[in-house]
Amino acid sequence: MIKFNPEVFSRLHTLKSIEKLYWAMGAAAGVAVIGLFCLTANQVSFTDEALAKKEITFTVPPGTPAARIPAILESEGVEVNDFYFKLSLRLTGAHKNLHAGVYRVYPDDTVGTITDRLSQGDAYLFSWRIPDGSTYWEVRRSLNALNDIKHDSRDMSAEALLFAIGAKEDHLEGLFAPDTYNFHAGISDLLILKKAYEQQQAILTDEWTNRSADCQVKTPYEALILASIVEREVGRSEDRAIVAGIFSNRLRIKMPLQTDPSVIYGEGEKFGGDIKREHLRKNTPYNTYRFVGLPPTPIGNPTRESIHAVLHPAKTDYLYFINKANGDLVPSKTLAEHNRAVRRYILNKGH
């Protein structure tokens, strides 16, 4: 018969308690070490050169493997723990779906905030603007000067570019909506132009659907042509409707539009001087002094406001107008009134 010895049992219980205590202490120490490692590894350091920059950015080209990011950061003066950074990329899932682009890094960033930004594709957006009334060659020249995009359209002919953006028109002029476009690095310029084209088409469709009954243009494309002229003729935005009304009156009575911007456009991309009498004598399809009606294409990219004005022209008896040097519009009903306005405000010869 085995006798129970309370003393032995007490010693065994004490040993087990000590073992549990040691294990708990070891586990706590391990957690503390891991926590300290994570805290340290999560930190980001910057070189003096990086901090001196106006903004710290790094570029992730399309197809870049996630393992390359720490080296890319280091090349920009941003140092991270390589192992912890790659681990964080895996935990966020960014290693499987890394978005190309230009990313910003801030002085208070951690590895975690940077990898979160990468996983969400929160890249820095570039901006590019199509100015109001700009010509298609000005648009292409401006787009070609941009960095960090793919210039797939640079060597394309106008015909090839029209096809690439899905345009049904025969000419590039007027097809791009003036606006500021935001995009990620590495995008094709064709996608940017396609977006600008589709935006202009959406504007034109909407405005044409809601046009007034007394507008003088017969098709959406004619609206685009006349709007491009109005865009270049107004000195102030609030004058669009009345200028559109004046040109609409001329179209209705079959009077030549006699608009200088159209004549200048007909001289082509290299024209950079003042319009002269010799230009007004040239027999070109854009010389609105020599024929009645609209030129064959727009002469620039009109804004929605100008398209709206053409499709909702002001009801007026005016047939002429000039713009003063300060932008003020001076409309006239007769040629005699117009000549007096020219003499007074353009030639500065008084009354």
C-alpha cells in the first residue's frame, strides 16, 4: 500500500509553480522582445538630403516586384527595415496587387503607413490642364512635354489618333474638353486624350439634347464649331450668350461671320504675328470674311459654357461687336455704329 506523503506533494507542487512562473516570465520577455523589434523595425529614417527636398516621393514602375520597394525607397533617401517592410507588404496584401505610381512619403511615416498606402494604391496624382479654347496642336505639344507618362501618341498621325481614341470625327480640333485631368504615373497619354474626348462628347450630347429652339446650328458638330469661335472672341465669360447671339444673327441672315480668330487658325500652327489685310484676302476655308457660314472644323477646344451659349443664344438685334482693351464688350446694331466703336476704342481716335 502506497502511503501519501504530504511533504513530497508540496515540493512537487512548488516545483511546478516555479516552472510556470519561469515559463510566464520567458513568454513575457519574448513578447517584450518581439514588441521592441516591431516598434524598432516599424520606424523609417531619412537622409538629410531627403528631408531637404520639397517633397519626398518614390516611383513604382508598372510590373515592379514588391521585394524591390525597399531598394527604391533607399535610392530616394528613405531607409526601412527590409524584412519587416516585406512582411508588412504581405500582411496588407500589397505584394499581390502592387499599384504602379508615384507615392509620397512624409517625415512622420512608419513602415505600416507606407505599406498601407501601397496596398490601397494611394498614389500621388499628376495634374494636366487643357486650357480653354486651346488648339489640338497646343494640346498635343503640352501632353508630349509631360514626364512620367507613356507617350504612345507622340508619333501618331491625326488619323491614327482619331481611331485610337474612338472618335468618329474626321478632324482632331475641338474634340477635347478643357479641364484639369488627374492621373497616375505610367499611364498612356492615349487614355488621357480618350478621357478628354469622351468628356467633350458627353457635354455636347447633354447640351444638344437641351438646346433652345432658336439656335442656328443644325448639328452637334456645328455647335462645336461655333462654340470654338465664341470661345476665342469673348473677353469676359458673361458675354458668351450675346456674342453667340450676334453670330447666330449673322448665320440666320446669311451674313459672313467675319471673325479674325478663324482666319488666324487657317494660317496654321506656325502663325505668330498680327492679322493683316493680306490674310483677309486669302482664299482658305477658314477665311470667314470671304464666305458665308461656318468654317469646316472648330478652331479650338470650346468649354461647356461656350457650347451652352451657342445652343442658347441671347435674343438681340446686334450684328457687330468689339472688345475694348479691358475686355468690355461693345455691341452694335449697324455698321455705322460699329465703325464709330472701332474708331473710338480700337483706333483711339475719339468720337
